[in-house]
Amino acid sequence: LLQSLPPTTLSRLAHATVPWVEVKIDSPVLHRLIEQSERDEQNERLINRALKLGASSTIMYQCFGLAHSETALRRRL
């Protein structure tokens, strides 16, 4: 609905004196997302370290599920 409103109506809504928007954060979901992000970052660090140490494509596939082409691309980067 908001996307279809003309700019003048959106401006009136933005300056309305009555609260019409409520933001709610789901704390358990937020914490899970943060934890997943931290795990993903750790995994990226491990992948980068393995590449720096010269891990073979086979090892990269077995440990991280990276295909040969992905391993080769990451090496070039």
C-alpha cells in the first residue's frame, strides 16, 4: 500500500502526529542470526587460512564443500 501512495500522501504520513508504525525486534531470532553470522565469519577465516597454507582442492572440498572452481577462484582473489 505504501509503495503505491503519491509523495504528498507519504509526506503527510511521515509528519502525522499519531503513531502508526511500531517496530518490534524478536530477540531470540536476532541472537540466532548474530550467532550464525559469527559462525559464517569464522568459517570464512578458516577457508582463507587453509588457502594461504596451500590446502589442495580435495581438502577444500572435503572440509568446506568448495568445488574445485570455487577453490581456484578464491586462490586467485
